[in-house]
Amino acid sequence: MSVKKIYLIRHGQTDLNVRGIVQGSGVDSSLNEVGRRQAAQFFAAYGHVPFAKVYTSVLQRTHQSVQAFLDLGLPHEQHAGLNEISWGAREGTRITAEEDEEYHHVLQQWRLGNTSIPMIGGESPDDVAARQRPVIDLILSRPEEETVLVCMHGRAMRVLLCQLLGYPLSCMDAFEHHNLCLYLLDYTGSMFTARNFMDIAHLA
């Protein structure tokens, strides 16, 4: 039985990550020096993998994170369905418990299962899941692409992992992430299993 392998990574570090500023789908930030080094470290560890295709969001921080693979001439598709969640009015702002009670209230509602609630002016987890499904279906409809690399964003990655592994979106915070971390997933044609969970060994 053929097993499809999906190497799922989060983009490398940006200056806004360091400053604790919310990026979301509306802030097209670029990698900083650390992020570029993380991308190089990931390529050093996984550049030998025979990826059939690289999938990214349309935001440049994902493109920059996999640029070394694209420089090999690997086929690349970008999909807005893989973009980070839209945080609406919160994008571009620094969030702390003291500064934004509403932000943390919405996060708590998501943990309680109220995943249809959006941030003001933004998206809900349900919205993100809905726009991800056509991309998931597209990737899975291509069995000839036995091994693929997917680069996306922290919150969107959590939503995607819930969908692939069959968890309710209220459990998404269980999927921790780090800049340029790896989740390695196997798909048998009927179910997904996770072989690597927030793997950052390549960044050591």
C-alpha cells in the first residue's frame, strides 16, 4: 500500500514574531536573520528528501522558508487557503493579557468549542478550516505526489492538523508550534498518522 508523506512546517522567524506582534493573513512580513538561518538548517537536514512538490501560502514568509528547495527547481504551488488566520483589527498590534482582554476572551471561547466566533474584523477557526478543505482535497487527489512539503503558519497549522488527524478545532492548542518546526504525517488513503510532532531537532 502506498503511503503519502506530508512534511508540514511553519515558516521561519520574523521580527514581528520576536516583538510579539500579531501578523495574521493581512501582514506580509519577511524572515529575519534568525528565520533565514532556520530555513537553511531545515534545508541542510531535509534537502535530500525527494519532494514531488512544495505547497505554501501566498505570504512571502512561507516562500522564503522554502526558497532553497525552490532553487532546486521543485514544482511550487501557493494557495490562499493555506494563509494564516485573519486576526482582523488585531493584526499589526502587540497582544498581552493586560492590553487586550477581548483577544484572550476569543481564544478561550475557541478552547470551549465556540470555534465559529471570529476576532473582530477577522476569521474564525471554522472559516479557516473551510478554506483549507479544498487545498487538502487537492493535495490528496494527487497520489503521484508521494512526498510533499507544505509550509504555512502557526494558527492555520493548528487548524489543519485538527482536520487531518480528526480532532475537533477546540483541541487545536494541543498542537504546539515553533518557527520552522516540522510535523511529519503519513496518509494511507483512509487516515493520517503523525510520525514527528513539533520536531525542531534540525535547529539544534
